Amino acid sequence: MSHSPEQLPSKIEEWSKEHVFQWLKDDLKVYYRYADALYEKGVSGAELLHFEKKHLLELGIKHGPAVKIMGKLDERKRQSDQTIQSHSETQRRQSRKDISPTVDQSTPSQSLTARFSSDIRTVEDHDISSQEHNRTAKNISKKKKEKKKSPPDPTNTGSQDIDDKDEDEKEKMASFQEACETKETEYPGTQTVRRSSSSVFLEQKDEDIMTALRILCENECENIHDESSEEFEKFRIKTEEEFYRGSKVQFWNFYFSEKPKAKAFIKRDKYEKLKSMIRTVRTKDPTSPCVMLNLFHHPGCGGTTLAMHVMWNLRKEFRCAILMDNTTAKSDVALQVKHLMKCGKTDVSYQTPVLLLVDDSEETENTLELQNCIRRTVDEKSSSPLVIILNCVRSQNPKERYRTSIIESIYITNELSKIEQDLFEEKLQEFKENHKKPENFYSFMIMKTNFSNEYTESIVSNTLKNLDVSSKQAAMLSFLALLNTFVANSSISLSVCETFLGIKHMLTSRETVEQRMEPYSTLLTRFKPEVDGTYTAIRILHQRIAIQCLEELGKQYKISKSEIVIDLLNNDLFFNTEMGKNTLMDSIYSMLITRQLKKEGGEKHTLFSPLIEQIQAEEPQQIQHIFEIASLRFQNCAAIPQTLARHLYLIEKDFTKAYVSANDAKNIKENSYTVDTTGQVSKSELKYKFEKANTQENGITPDDLEVYLDLASKATKAFQRAQELAKTDMVPESEDHMKRQRSYNISGYMGEIDTAMIVFEIMCSLPFFKENDQMTNKYMQSFLNGSMPIRHILTDDYDSYNQFSDVLEKHTHFLTFLKSRRFQKDAGRKSCLQLRNSQESLMPPVRAGPEGRRGQEPG
């Protein structure tokens, strides 16, 4: 839903969860994800009044913002007089009884603690005194071990009687899992990072500084709860099941596999090699403070899992961290990496390197920029690199990218070796002994069957049998299938899914998205996106399942991709709601715009995004309609009309409409890329009309020549303007705008050269400039360099000569100027072409940014 600003009620206890969200976001100006965290939990004003700082900390809010919120909350309380406060207290008690009528023997604060027990741990679990902060890691670990205990029963409110014990157990398990996840991801404050041969305590104030990094400590997951408890065992089983179904791997998975009597985590064939490369890559370039290692992998083949597995086992040799958000300003990331490198050091002689995992990348250029930024920021002399970047790169051709990469690299594909297949078979037998339904471990089974298309087709066709295409469930499934097919790790927030499916947000309601989506929920998973904070999102388990769902919807139920895209773009809910809005819009934008590499080292990219190219092949008449709707959703994004212009002049050959769209893009943002697109439209129309005329028996006419030269002049002016703008494009812009700082844009120069070559070809086709006649060639050169007027050229064909010479004389200034420009560039044309080829092989597809702050593509 949309949270439009409104006047807050004077009494805090009258605030709804929307009012709380508005107060935090608009009045206190806290980070969106913090306001989102309270909204997702349905925190109203009445409940907020009973909050303490520790409750905010347990919801993932950092110490500084938590102090600010509590301070401002106290100010609001003091604004009311004693009478209003007394009256408000009575209302709050009544309100609590209305919300939870069965909880009549508990105080409001007790009810609140019970309700948020999935997020709130005891103070002893995470609050460390300043004296304890100065202890060694061994002392802290020892104290934690003495204090470890079974977590409190998260569903026991002291008065609420739940008849359905199975549901109670599910809630209890979910609460325990969430507590463990929060402990792992948000509070490594009782854990240690590595410093040379000793350990350093990671204090909360240091962690608060490194907000872009997820620190992996050497005692990760240790001594958090009583591991002999029944709840912990259920948490272990559930965590394993979720991972093998399709959830992203957690460090808990590796931790569980190291416990006594546990089965080892499957090691991929490249595990030892990658581990060795990380250890030895420092010797490749010992003079650089930061080096990089690429891991190319097919989407969904276990590349991220392999990287995290190796990192887990190197956590006592390196200071390990994962970059949480690839869009974070590189300068900020570099400073935080430097802080991690120096954390706890008192002697410059300590040289424990940082191992930084950059995950979910689709290209290497952004990470190269990060590497350079870290080099400049660290700027320390050392006998070996201080930072190693492990760059996980998704690719449809990982082996080819590995072969052509100039950076130290390794790759894995979606084909298992015989040894790996045997390991997966052993793991399956283990699952049959310890789990109830191992056949539902779809992600595992996809790999177990060596990425068999037949297996994926079978589970999807059986699950989608008798699908009601008019239902909300079918629509939601189609949206997720589309997004997860074309944008890796895309998702829709849980609250948006609930609203779309008509699930009312009530404290007493037990219906979930998974229940409403039955029987298709076996293909879905819920998770917490690492980038946008603490909200929960829904996605399809595996990209291959999403692809097959999309195919099944098309073949079996005649639901086309264009239909799904149009329905998605026309639904206001996905664009007006606050929860996960930016992430979802980025995914939709990327799906429409981002092109892919055809082949590493070859021609740079596909002409359009994979989705658009597929729709062009199936329903080309829908493309214009799709981009017209998208232009309304992304009104400040020049790349939308720019891409439509490219479709119109490249595919439809509708140059009139292409001009309109190209100018729309230029009006949104004039830069070298949008202006180049206007030139490309004119150049393409010129080439198209000239080639068409050459197929006719009569050849070109004077009227044709007039049109050609007008188009050439128009294109040349646009390309020259693009050249001027390219100089200003080189000025670095704020990285908060998430725009790639590319190499110098030479497309304007190449466009002008290409236009000149077409004009010279047209000139050679004129009847009095015979192609193989040395004398007429000399006349043409004299005319073009301005030494001979067109009327002085001798010819036998005076009738046609007079008609064409009128047109040429009218455009003499343009033609002579073009010739001089051409001669100036001709000497460097070969090197310029080489520059273009090298840059195009490196130039990556445009990435999506926040609404109103997106980049443009080359024309």
C-alpha cells in the first residue's frame, strides 16, 4: 500500500502501523529498512510505547538509530499532560485486550515480549559490558559456553491456549530459526575476527561502521544456544531442508556439517583448487594492496555455495567478509574494508589479509572499479596484497569467460563430474534416512540429476496441473516465474504478495502466502533480502524451475510473456507499495533493459534484453505497447524510450516513431548516449532507403539524393553533439546514482565516420561519378575538398547532371565539411575501430538503479 503523508494522531496509542512507519521514515528520517522492519512486524503506536532499546536492536536496528528512536519517542510522550497520559494508558490496555482477547492476565509489556519472542533474546545473549569487551576471544567464548541454554519458548504467552499443537510447533520452530538467523547475521558482537596468529574481539561499534559488509568471524555460529536442545535440532533439520529445497546457503549449513556424527558438506571438484588459488593469488601481484580472483559459474549451479564453503574454511586464515549490496558506493566499501583490515591492530607488522566475497555479479567491470578504489584507499606498503576479492560472476558461458579472462580465474558449470554425481547420490541416501520428503529437495535434485530438463519438466507439469489461469494464484506464479527467469535473485515482498492474494494482515490470522498458494507453494521459498533490510520476500526456488514454469504457462495455458509483462506493469500495487518497492522496480527495469553478452570476446551484446528479444520473436506487435506502459512507470528513465527507439528503427523500420522516442529519451536526459541514439535513427533511415533504392532498376533520383543528404546532415549534427557531450560524460558522477563510470564513449565518432562512408557510397553511385573512371574520381575529390565547384565538372550526361548538380550545390557546405572531417579522421580510423572493438567487448549491459536515477545505453 502507499504511505502518503498525513497528520499523525496526537496520541501515540492511536497510531496504526502505517503511522509508525510514517513517523520513522518522514519525521525521524531513519533508514527505510528500519521503518520497514517495524511495519513488517505490524508494530502499532500502542505497542511502540512499551518498546525498549533492546527490542529495536533485536529487530535489526543499529545502536545509533535505536537510541535516536527511543529519544524521540520519549519527547512525544512528554508532550502530553498527565491527564492525557492517564487516559491513553487506559485506552492502550483496552486496545491490547481487543487485539488479543485471550491474553487477559498479562501486562501489555509481557504481551509484547511474547508477541515478538521470535525476535527478542535475553539481554545476556548479546549485551556485553565494556569490561567484557576488553577480554580475549577465549574468555568470551568460555563465558558464552557457560551461559548457553535452550531458547525460551517463543509461543508461550502465559495465557494463550493453542489447540492446534502442530501449528504451535511450526510457530515455535519459525521463531527459533529467526532468532538464530538474526543472531548470525546481525550480532557477531560476541565473535572474533582473525589478527595474525591471535584473535580480536569484534565490537558492536566496529560492526556498526561496516554496514555494507557481512563479517564472517572465526567462531561463527558457536555457543549461541544449547545445541543439545530439541529446538536446536529442529532448527538444524529445517535449515538443511530449506537449503536443499532452494534457499541460499547459510554459514549454519557448514557449521552443522562439522558437528560430531554429521555428514560432510559436499565438496565440489573445484573446491581444493579454489582454496589453493586464494592462498597463492597474493604472490601473483605482491606489489598491489588488492588483488582479484574471478569465479565464473552458470546461474543455479552452486557457484555462490562453493565460494562460501571455501570462505568458511579459510575464516581462520583471513578476515572474511561478504559485500551485502553491490550498489553501495565503492568509496564507502573501500573505507569499510580498510576498517576491517585494521580492526584491533596495534602493530603495523600484523598483515592478516581481508578476503572479500562479491556475489551475484554479472560482469567484472564493477568489481574492477571496486578493486581500484580499494587500492587507492588502502595505499599501504606490504610484501603481499592486503585485500583479496573473490568475485562470483554469473555467466551463460563460464568456460569461455574463464578462457578469455586476463584476471586469475576459475569456473564451474552445470555439469557434474562422475565423482560429484556419486557424492550427490550418497547425500540422497542420507536424506532418505533422516528427512521425511527428500523428493521435495528440488534444488538438490536438479543438481543430482545433472541439471536434467526432463526432471524439471516433470515436477513443473505435475505441480501446475489443472491450473486456474483466472485465479490470483496463477497471476502471482506467472509474475514470479517471469522475474526469476530473467533477473537472478529477484523477488516480491511478502506483504505485497499478501495484499495481492487478498490475505488480511491480522494478528489472529494463521493463513500464510504458502497456504494460499497451495499446491504451487512447493515451488516457492521465502527469505530475507540482504540488500534492503529485514523484510521478507518470496521467489521461486530455482531459476530452472522458473524457466520451466514460464514455458508451461505458454504452451499448456497460452499465457504469453507479453501478457504477463503487461499485467505486471499495469498493476498499481507493485509500484505504489513501500515494501520492497525499489528492489522490485529495479528487477522489472533490468528485465526490460539489460542486455547480455553474446559471446565473451565477440560482438558485445544482444540488441535487446533477453525478454524483449523473446517477445520480438513471438509477438513483435506487443513491444511498442510494453514500452509505452513502462514509460509511464519509469518516467524519469531515459533508457526506456531509448530502447523503444532502437526497436522501432532496428526492427520495425518505423523511423518517424523512432525519432519521437529518441527525442523523448533526450528530453529526459541529454548525454552522449541519448543524443547518439537520435543520430543512429537518422543514419539507419539513410542506409535503409539507399539500400532499398539500389534494388530498383532506375536507381536513385535527384529527389532521393535530397532526402539522403538531409538525413546525413541530421545524423552528422547529432553525432558531433554526442562527441561534445562525451567529454562531460567522463566527469565522475556520484556512485550513489548506481551508474557505471564507463570508458570514453566513442559512439559519436564512429557514427559520424559510418555516415560519411554511406554518403561517399551514394556519391559514387551518381551517373556522372563513374566508379572506375579515374577522371571522374578526381573531379569528385576536387569537389569534396572545395577546389572545384560542382558546375565546373565536365560530363556527357547533361540532363541528369543538371538535376543532381542542383541538389549537390545546395549541400556543398555539408559535403565539403564532411570530406575535411573524414580526412582528419581517416588516418586514425583503424586505431579508432580497434578502440571501439576493445571497448565494446568490455562495455557491460546497463544496470538498473533506483527510480529516477537510472543509466542509459549506447544508441
